[in-house]
Amino acid sequence: MAQQQPVSEGEQPLAEIVVTSLKISQTAQSVPAAVTAVTGDEIDKLGVTDLQSLAALIPSLQINTIRTQASITFRGVGQTLNSPNADPQNAVNINGLYVPMEMSGVSFYDLERAEAVPGPQGTLYGHNATGGVVNIITKRPGTEYGGEGFVEYGNYQTVHAFAALDVPVNDQFAVRGALNVLSHNGYYNNGEDDADSKAGRLTGVWKPSADTRLTGIVSYSHDGGIGNTQQNNPPPQGHWRDLSFDPEALGYFARFDTFSGSLELDHDFGNHLTFTYQGGYNSLTALQKNATWAGPPPAPGINKYSTEETSHEARINGDWDRLAVIAGLYYFSSRSPYTADVTPRAGLESINGPFVSRSNSDAIFGQLTYTIVPGLRLTGGGRKSQTQKRLDGTNTTISKNVSSVIAYDGVHTSNRTDWKLGFEQDLFGSSMLYGNVATGFTPGGFSTATAGAGSTAAVPFSPITLTAYTAGLKNRFLDNRLTVNVEGFYYDYRNFQVSARNAITNQNTVYNAGKAQVYGAQIDVLYSPTASDRVAVSLSPLKARAITLVTPVCNCDGYDLPYAPKLTGDLSYRHVFGLSSGAQVIALAQFRYTSSQWAFYNHPAGGLIPSYTTTDVDLTYQPRTGRWSVGAFARNLEDSVIRTAGIPNAIPGPTSYFLAAPRTYGVRFSLALQ
């Protein structure tokens, strides 16, 4: 469902958003998939500063963030493993470039829009797009001098400040600079789960001719503070936000530094043929000392890791009377050293690593859409890719001053062909029927453990594969004031990856589940009864269960998959009050219901996350000039306790969880200069 900005009198109530999710520019309503497009205005108004808060605006999406790291589950398909030796099953791309899981949780700011497409996107995006794709597009410089910014102040001593400036150097070259600062006290009583982040981005666009555009972007962010930990379930003090230790006295801290640079070249050859190159470099350096779980007693741990990755894609887009073509080449390389040093109890220290995970991938892909007769289009595409995974490392266990060191390594190369077949049929009025069959995969890899004594070979695990069958109907009625979109889907989901402790090696090992079955629907309704009102409703019933899943900890056949609530529902209402002075008061309310869901594949005691609701509200006054505004907001009005990522065997346990933000509220002042 495409989210819209507030409308004024005389505007089209449901004006379309142009998206690029399928690597062509098209309106969200014309995409043959349940694409969600959220504008930068919507993102700012509802306080979206990271991927986790973005999930509140996207149906069927569950996101768990741990500082810079984000684990995404889309319609029950997701990766619960969170170390670099396992790839995510849902891709996050910023300005067209893939961002690794360790970096995908960085703060969001100065956004043009966010797009999400559920279902495997193996043909256009390749590996790690098994369950879907989230695309983040940042703002480009304007053609005139101007600036914008805001300052927010709220509870927990929250200060959020943002500023951006557009500088058109000449008719061919323009620059946009953006800065973002966010800080707040800890959400726990002892100061844990605080924020201290600073970020900046510089974007330059050069147009040497009417046919050529070169866009360069560099950005840097720092995330510091005390850090965050997991609360025991049930909480020993009886309150979810109470912890019994002093993190500052224990020297706990977090330090995450990320850098990214990208270059995009677009050239129009004429005759409806264009060329695009997108390439970039991302790096992360992370060091955190904190309690792996809060106990009591807390289990101190030190995590040290870094990631470097480069990617390059070159593609040709052609669009003629009856034929549209996309064809391209892709290359990706990453290197991730990692060490986790945990003391789960007195006299025992467990060091996972240091290990180095490496990945290299190249691919060739193509997709074409052909108009058979007016109104009927067929789509077919394929992608041939080769991926090599390497892992080298050691594990160390120190018990009563006696050390045990185990080394491991592994190399594996896999070849994969993904494909897509689909159709689109224009019906009466502004309606379209579509259907697709598509595949996707997530590479295999190696556990950070060996098969047994005397072996140095890391235990391999197989790639995940998914075949999706989807059908949908998109409609617009009442002179485009009512949108009703429905999509049904069925997924054949195989070899998804889970973790269990191997009794022989006493190390966590990744196992492949045999098969899972996922099916459900997404229903999106958007209605604008007047130019000043907008109502949006989304419902996402879902059934995601394991058909074959056996590990050393359970025979889990028939169990529900993790982070797959049986129902999520979203309701939002926006009204624009017009004042006689020409000023406006814009009121917005957003409600989400999420049914109960399991956090772990084996359904342990304490592993069920209860159902919860969240309500976000925003009230903004904007004068006739529109150059400034002042408003108030509140998020998670219910103060719901929302459990996110967890550990099934914490002490005292039986489980522990990270928590999403509690109730927050504050005021905002915004300024726009032209």
C-alpha cells in the first residue's frame, strides 16, 4: 500500500508515488506485487529513525534491531542467526546498493522514500533477497538554494536534530549536505539501551548533458553510548525496564562506526534505451562490551567485528512499444572478521572466534516484459550466479584456567539459477490482475564449529531456497479516491537455517530444516473521502509452519516459524484542518495490532511473544507559507512491552529478549528555507 503525504484542497487525493523496486520507474499501483512505498514526510512524522521503527509502516514485516544490526522477517521468511557466517534472507539496499545485515540498522534520515517488496526477488536482486527487498532512497539536491531541518525534544531527555542544505553550484552540478544527531537516556533504569548517534551525508549530482547524470554519495555515522542488553524473561525485579547491575561501573560501552560511498551513472542513449551503473563500498567497525544477558548474574561479553564490502552492477533498460527489457552484470565481495568473548558464569569463558568470513559472488541477469495484446503483458526472467563462501577461525573455551582451542576452516562454491514468470492483465477501469511464480535463495556457508574431535573442517550448511506463487488484484474506484489491493501467496520454503548446540562438540551448529510451508494474504485499502481526509487499512493473515524440522534439541515438525504472527493489522487516519488564515493543522494517528508469535523455532518455555498493539499520534500546525511548523507526537501510547531478538538459554532464563522502545513523546519544530 502506497502511503501518501497530506493533501491540500484541489490536489488529487491519492496521487501516485513513483517507485523503482523492480529497477524501472513506475507508479506503485502499476507494480505487479504488493509493494509498499512510504514517503519521507511519513517517515519523519512517525519518528522512524531505523529499520525497526520502519516496520510499523509496512505490512507483514517484522524487524529486530541490535544497534547497527537488523534481522528482518518478511511473511515468516527470515534469518534468526545474527553472526557474519550466515547471510540474511531479506535484502536491504540503500540508494540501490546492498547493505550487509551488520550495517542495516543504522539510523535513517533525509529520506525521499522507503520501498518494500515481499516475496523472492532472485532474478533482479540475486542472493539474500529470498523473502523480499527493502529499498531506502535518500534525498537528492534540489535545483535551487534551500534548506530544511527540525529539532525534537522528548522524554528520556531525547534530542533529535536534523539539518540539510541544497547548493546548486551551477546549472550542471548541485550538492546536498545532511546532518543528523540523536541522543536519549537509557530506556532501562540503570542507563542501558541509550542512544548517542551522529551521522552525516554528502550528495553530489552532476549533469554534464541532458542525457547523462552522475550521482556520488558519501556518508558516515557513529553510534555510541552504553549500549543495550537483553532482559531476562520473566524479569527478576518484576519490571521489564529494571536491571540490577551498574553498566558504567562495569565499563560497558558501545562503539559502532560506519562509512559508505557510492557512485551511480545514468545515461540515455535515445531510442528508449538507457544504461545504469551502480557501485559502492561499505565498511563497519564495531566494538561493544555489555551483558550478553542481564541475569542475575549478568554474563559479560565483548563483541568485536568489522565488515568491508564492495559491489558493482551495470545494466541496460529498454522500453519500446510492446517490449521492455532489463539485462545486467553484478559483482559482490565482502570480508567480515568477528570475535565474541562471553563469560556465561564464573570460571568459564567462551570465545567464538576470531574468525573471518569471506564471500564473493558474480551474476548475469535479464528480464523482459512483452505485451501480447493491449492490456495483457507477460514477464519472464532469469539470473545465473556463482557464490563462493570461505570461513577460517578458532573457538576457545577456558574453564578453571584450562584452555581448549579448536580451529576450523571451509571453502564452498555454489552455482544457482533463479527465475521468474508472470502476467499482468488490465481489467475494467483502473484495475489490474496479476500472477507470478518466482524463486530466490540465500547462500549456504559454515558453522563456527567442527564436526568432531580431530577434524578441522567447519560444518557446512546448505543454501536456502524458496519458490513463491502469488496472485493479486489492484483496483482504484470512485475517481481514484479508493484503492483496494489484494494479494494471496504460497511459499515452498526449503533448507532454512536454524541453530542448535551439538552435544559432541559443545558448540552451536547451524542445521538445515527440510521444508516449511508459508501461505497467507495481504489486503490494503486506502480511502480519501475528501481532499482533507485519508484512511488506510492493511490486514495480513499468515500461516508459516515447519513441515520437516529436526535438530538435536527437538523434532519440530508442524511448529510455527519464528516471527510469523498469524495476523498483523494496520489502521491509520489523517485529517487536515484548514484554518481561515490559510494555515493548516494536520492530525495523524497510526495503529498496529500484532498477534502472538514464537521467537524461537523450537518453541521453548518463555519463547512465545504475546500479542500487542502500538499507537502513534502526531499533531502539527503549519502556517500558510509552509516555511515552518510546530507539532507534538507520541509513539507506542500503550507503552507495550515489545520483545524482539532473544536467547533461548539465558541464565536464569528460561529466555531473554531485547526490547523495542517504550512509550516516547515530545515536541518538534521544523523549518524549510527556499
